[in-house]
Amino acid sequence: MLGFIRSLTKSRIGVAFALVFLGLIALSFAGADISGAKFGGGGGNADRAVTVGSTHIGTIEVQKAMSNALENARADSPTVTMKDFVAQGALEQVVDSLIDRAALMEWARLSSVGMGVSSRLVDSEIAKMSAFQGADGKFSQAAYKALLGQKGISDALLRDDVAKGLMARQVLIPAGIGSTMPQSVVLRYAAVLKETREGVVQLVPSSAFAPKTPPTDADLAAFYKANGARYQRPERRTIRYAIFDETSLRNVPAPSDAEIAARYKLNAATYAPTETRTFTQVIVPTEAAAKALSAEIAGGKSIDAAAAAKGLTARKIAAITRANLVSQDSTAVADAVFGAAQGKLAQPAKGALGWYVIRLDGVTAVPGKSLDQARAEIVTAISAEKRKIALADLSAKFDDAFGSGTGLADVAKSAGLTVITTDPLEANGTVPGRPDIKPNADVTPLLQAAFGMEREGQPQVAELKAGERYVIFDIGQITPAAPPPLAEVKDKVAADLQTSRGYGAAKAATDKVMAALARKVPLAEALKTLGVALPPAQSVNIPREQLNAMQPKIPATLQLMFEMAQGTAKKLEAPDKAGFLVVVLNKVTPGAVKADDPFVARARVELGQLAGREYVDELRMAVREAVGVKRNEPAITALRTQLNGGQ
């Protein structure tokens, strides 16, 4: 089921479907960060965004669903803003998901359908959410109540959200499972996937038709004012931080004699005398065989030769203590080894694998340590532990101070720490216009949290190296995203203005070329008539398999070439009015596949998935039509304006 959901997220309706299946509230508790906005129900009649059957979806519900979706999106793109999110079509997807969830629940509850979601199924789904699990990995009622209270969500609201997601799965997923296509269609589709296309892409740049007279300062100022968004720099923030580690600690008490004595007693086995022995062993199945082999060795035969004569192997055992030998084999074998004299045979002993014939090879005695002898290492160990504890206590003390409203500078001063302020940084840690400045190793781990803070003066404590190195930090200054002063980008603006001025002539020239191509004039001849120097045309010879491998970033020119008919030409506008691209498709070579080609099996699976998604989409739209959906476009437009910051 989850695999099917993942595959849906890659389709044109996928993101909305993920929200439909997983739940707009439940999604945040299913394993994502739950630090986002609180949730709530819909608004009154005046605030209705959509009416679905007898269900009303308020603008407040849509707004909070957008906040939740944005928080989840920031897991992959920490710097994305609500304005960016809306521009990417998120509002439409969230509204669609709310409509689908409400419509599916309305439709399923019709007497003619009679579907439902049991309370036990909802319980099971909630119990699986990681946010509600305790330290033992199981559902915790205490954690459940605490988190719902923290987020301002009622039990009923969450359960309704989960129920809608479960209903969506029950209704929609079966519609897309097991979809197949006829073999003739599969073979044709496979051949298309293996086809090759040859053509030419020619850029007709606006700069080639730009006026030779440079623009005036007034022209530049006017153009910059009208196109400032093109030069906008991302938001920048300075980060103030102070590092503290063991060197920052004051008056950490030295270990007392009592502590040293207690540690020595606790680790008495470590400091007691030990003895290790090395030996060679041969394992035989019976006591009689062990005694016979021992007699041969005692008679002057080497243990290796005696074992080899019987098809056995004499194995050398590395240095081992008595306790370890008992745990690995048996007490009888340990008694035999540690009761033998060096270089002599031990008495045959019964072990875990049979009867052991043993020759003692070496004895190493390790003297123990008295309390005085062990004092230095015990002092070192206890001192390190005390410093670690003191450092953790200092971290907690700083955190409490921040929670009480004390600022970063005051906390740093009280501990004698030095506060460092970074240059204005972008979210990736770079300094605009200064590629020579690289993010500091201490600052890089702070970037995501720093750019997630709502405002300046919200200090935090973070651990840079577990138990050894900490940092306190906050935001010093936030510089909103905005275009830089014209003087800093004057050359770029001048070039763009000239390009813009050449745009109209480039468009006319491109239309002239397209008209000539329609009359079957070769591209090279059509370009000559323009009378300007153009960049050389790019030849293209690419199979569709290679094109598909470029997803999701397929160049627009190649995408267009694979949508054209052979012998035709089309034009594309380049970004930022930089000119036009003439795309000419000269030849299409169909792919050749046989029925037993493994590629056909892959094509069958892909077509089945595509067909399944279409079936799901058709059912989704049919459910909407059955229950009735009425959108309040003025309310949705007003909400879009609000989410964009009133712009």
C-alpha cells in the first residue's frame, strides 16, 4: 500500500493524493516534525472556501492545512516560504485534497454505498504514529494527550482526520491496483520508448538584435524598478554564537579520596591479578580416544603429528583467562588448562564439543594494582566524568536562563564566553558576493535552526560534539529578501535591458525563420536571411530512453522535440526574454522490440501503473460529481492574497 502511495506522489496529482491518503493533521504526527502551526476547524458561513455535499470547508481550515503542509515541505527545503509555496501551486493542491477527503467521506456514507471506518481501525492507525510512542516504542496515552494539548487539537478532530484518510485509502487504492493493458498496446508503447529522434536546436538570442547605443542611467533605473524581482537576493541572517566546552568550566571539584576508593572497589576485578594461558588442543569424540592420543604424545610424538595421523587438526588457542575459557567452553576444560604445567599435557577433559587433549604452551601472569598504583588513572576517569557532567549542567543552566527571558549576550557574559557574529548569511551558509568566504564548521550545523527562527533574540543551546562541545546562538539581524542597490548589479541590469530591447526584433526574426521552414527552406538558408551572427545550431540525436533518464529535469527543447511530428519545426521562448529557440525534428527512428524482450515486461508494468492512476483520478472526480462541490472563488482568492503577505 505504501509503495502505491509513493508511486502516486510522482504523478501529476500525486502530492494532493498523498495528503488525501495520509491526512492533513495526521501527516505531521506520522513521523514528521510537529513543530508547526496549530490546527482547527472551519470557519463560519462567510469564511467558507468550499461546500462539499453537506460539509463546509472553511478558509481557516485551508489556511492551517497550508501551514502544516509548508512545515512538512521544509523538511526537504528549509528555506521555502509560504509565498514560494503558493507560487508552486500548493494552495490548489491542498484545497483539492480537502475537497477529495470530504467528498469521499460524504459519498461513502450514502445509504446506497454504506461504507465506514471503525473506531478500532482509527485507534490502530493512531497507535502507529511515532509522535505518540513512548520510550519503549509503544503507544503512550500520556504522550498522546500531551501532544494534542500542545497543538490545540481535540481527540475528535484528529480521529476525524485519520478516518478521512483511511476512507480515502479504502475507496481509491483498490481502483488503481491490478490495472493492465492489452499486449498490442504494450508492444506499441515499448517501441515508442525505444525510438530515437534526430533534429536541430537553434538559439535566436535577443542580444544579437540589441541596440548598439548603451542605455542611460535613467533607462537603467526605470528598468531596474520595473524588474526588481529578477535581481532579488534571498533573505540573509547574521548568527550570533558562543562556543563552550571543558575549558569554559570553573571550579570543577577534584575527585575525593572517598570517590577514588569507591571506584577502585567498584572495579576490583579490573585491578586484581590475572593470568592468561596459551595452549594447543585436539578434540576427539570419546574419552578412550583422548587417552590413546595423550599416550602417543607422551611417548614422544608431537601433538600436531599425532593429530594429523588420525585426520584431526591441532588448534592453537590464543591467550585467554580462566573466566573467559569457562564461559566459552566448560569448567572441566578450564580446570585442565589452568592445572597443567607449562609445556606439559593436561589431563583429558570433557568440553562442549567432545574430549579435549591439551598441551599448555605458555603462561602470562599480570600483577594486579593496589589503590595507590591505580589512583592516577582513576582520578583521570572521574575527573573526565565530572567535567562532562558539569558541562551538561552548564548547558541546562543556559537553557533555563533563555527560557526565563535572559538574552544571549547576558548569558555569555556571565560565563565568560566570547560572542561571535557571522557575516549576513543565506540559508546555505554562503555570503552574497563573497564566494571566498566558506561556512564555518561551527556555524553549518546551526543554519537550519537559525533560519527556522521567527525573529531575532530567540537564543538556543545546541550540542556540536556529544558531551564535549556546545554552542549558544541566536539571530542577530534579519535582512529580508530584496533586490540589491542598483550600483551593485549595474552591469547585469544594463545587459538585461539591452537584451530586453532586442527581444521584439528577435521575435520577428524567429517568426521569419519559422515561415521559411514552413515553406521547406533549409534552416541554414533561413538563418542567413537574418543578416546577424548567431550561435551555431546544436545537433540532437537521442533515444527516448536517454530522455526519460533525465527526469525530472528534462530540457524544454528535448521535451518538445519528442512531442513533435517528423519534418516539423516549433519555437520556444527562452527565459527572461533572452531570445527564442527554434526546434526542428528531422527524423524519427522507431524502436524495434520483440514480444519476449524484457523491456516489454517493464513497459507492461509502467502502463499498468499509468492506467491505475487514471482509474483512481476518474473515480475521484466521479465521487465529487456525485456529492456536489461548490467552490467560493472570492474567498479562496482572498486567502491566496493573505498567504502571499497581502500582495
